[in-house]
Amino acid sequence: MFSCQRILVFTFFFAALTAGAAQGQTQTRARDLGVPFDGTPGPFDAITDVKGVEVGQTTLISGDGPLKVGVGPVRTGVTVILPRGKTDSEQVYAGWFSQNGNGEMTGTTWVEESGFLESPIAITNTHSVGVVRDAVIAWSVQKKRLKQPWSLPVVAETWDGWLNDIDGFHVKPEHVFQAFESAQSGPVQEGAVGGGTGMICYGFKGGTGTASRVLKKEDGGYTVGVLVQCNCGRRPQLTIAGVPVGKEIPGNEPYGNNQLPGSETRGDVGSIIIVVATDAPLLPHQLKRVARRATMGLARTGSVSGNSSGDIFIAFSTANPGADNEPGPNRVETVSNERITPLFTATVEATEEAIVNAMVGAKTMTGIDGHTAEDLPHDQLIMLIRSTVAKQNRTNE
């Protein structure tokens, strides 16, 4: 159901669309198109609204034409997220959740056991997890960030082999180092960038997306930020702000002829990685609960987490500095379980918006063997939402 709140929000943002276009924005986001979302975003509407969080990305695009393994075409990259930035290596409390496990997120067994995230998070393509993992360790050693003589970094993946020479292993250690060095707070580039460069989402060009929510003062005033690497779903599933967009814009869907051996005929052929950050003081078991709620934000966009989809989520809190101090005991704070629901709500809302932002920010891309992933047409999206609003208004008269 298209809520009245969303109708009012749409009216406001659609009015702002022309002004935004006139200012020559370099990156269009879902809110710029008038897509209505619940909740209040932070200043950047990004994971970096959580103080201290920095994001860096390296994008690799080269070559055209037939696939030549080891040569290209190349449509890939790497994204890194530093919970406390480049200059602070202190651990953060964390929890993770696998909605469907046809994917990889290294280091999560130690996150589960210890309750801490001890490294930055990196996201790349499926066949580059190993080199990225090793590079994260090498960068951490170089920067003297390790507090013990070993490291189990968190590195996640989604598959970009429809557009990218994934067996060519084009992501190199220097690309990971570049992503770290470029990491910063503030706005985060979205769409076909970083680890999301070659990704496809709901049959449209997908990739990297982000969003945030700020809780009301009476709910603690905390910030929740989400970053996704979106490569999941089929076209008919796509729902945006309650509108069945995918059913209304059929055709030209990648994988439409089911050329991928072992994939389901009508199921998901990709994956999604979701990273949730917050400054709310939460303990590891509470952060696992937060990570689970990302599933509900994903479901709002239509996904059913099919058998071939790797849907893996991690959440961390930048609160409680010093929680890992030795020898302890250490004093920590936590939000009461009776007051945690607004954080769940914020996670759901920001996840939904981050996924839509990934598609809105991506442009049509052609990769190996002429495979093409078309972008989500902004004009049609606007008209579909306007039509739905008009129908709802007539119903309410």
C-alpha cells in the first residue's frame, strides 16, 4: 500500500526535481527524482553520516568487445569501509547475518566468536576475494594497525561475470591500496563504481548505493547508515516505494535467456552485500539483530533471496571506544532492548533507499561479448510513481 506519508513526501520532492536538474547535479539520487521514502536522512544520506566512517573506491573499466580472459573487457573494482577512518584502528562491536549463503564474507566466524570487527570491510567481485583479503592485511601491516600477529579481515563479494572478465583477476593489491588512500567521509559515489562496477540489480544496471537515517531525539537521536553492493533480483520483482516498477518496465533483462549454468530459471542470479553502521551503543548480539533487519529493507524492494543469491549482511557500532582495551574490565554502554525498535526501523528504511540509489545512480553498461545492462529509466520511474500517487489520491477522495 502506498502510504499517505509517502504521497506527501513525493509531492515535496517532485517539486524539487527541476531545481536539482537546473543546478547540474553530477550524481542523481532517488530522492532527486521524487521517490518517496520513510524516515529522516542525515546530511549526506550516506553511511558516512555515522561520524568517523570513511568509504573509498577503486573503479576499473577498460576494453570492449569479445571476452579475452586475462585481457578484458574489465568492469570491476573494490570498495572499502573504515568504521573509524584511516587514522583510527580501534575495534568496533559487530554482528553479521546470512539471509542466503550462496556467497562469501570472510572473517565472519571470528566476528561471531569475538563480537568485534577488527579490520576495515572490503567488497569486490567473487573471484577477487582472495587478493583483496591479502591486500587488506598488507595495508594494515604497512599502517601498523594490527594489535596481534594475525588478521582475519572481512571481505565480501558479488558476481560480476555477466559484464566483467571475472576469470582475468584484474583487481590487484595496488587497487585495494588506492581505495584505502581515497577513503573519506562525506558524499559517497553511487552506481557503477568500486566493487559495484559490474553489478546488475533487478535486471537493471546496479552497483553501489548508500543511505542513512537519523532517529528522533526522543528515540536517542542516533544515526544509522547503510551501504550496499547490489547485484540481486529479477525484473518482475522490483518494487520501489510500493510501486511494482519491474512489472511495468519489462524487456532487455540480462540473464533473460538463462545462459548461466546452474542458475534458477525464475530465481535470483546474483547477490547483495549490506553493511550497516550506527553510532548507537549496541552490543554484538544486538548488532546481529540489526543486521537481520536489513533483510526487511531488501524485501521492500521485492527480493525473495532466491537459491542462487548470496545475501549477507554485517552491522557495526562506532560507540563504546575502549571496549577492547587490555587488560580490562572495560565499561560499555548499550541501548535497552525496549528502545531498540527505532534502530530496526531506520535500518529497514535506509537499506531500501540504498538499493534504489544504487540503480538510480548507475548508467547503462556494455561489457564482455556485448552483454549490456540497461539503466533504470528515470523518466519512466517518475511517471510510474506519479501515476500511483494519482490513483491513490482518487481512491482517498
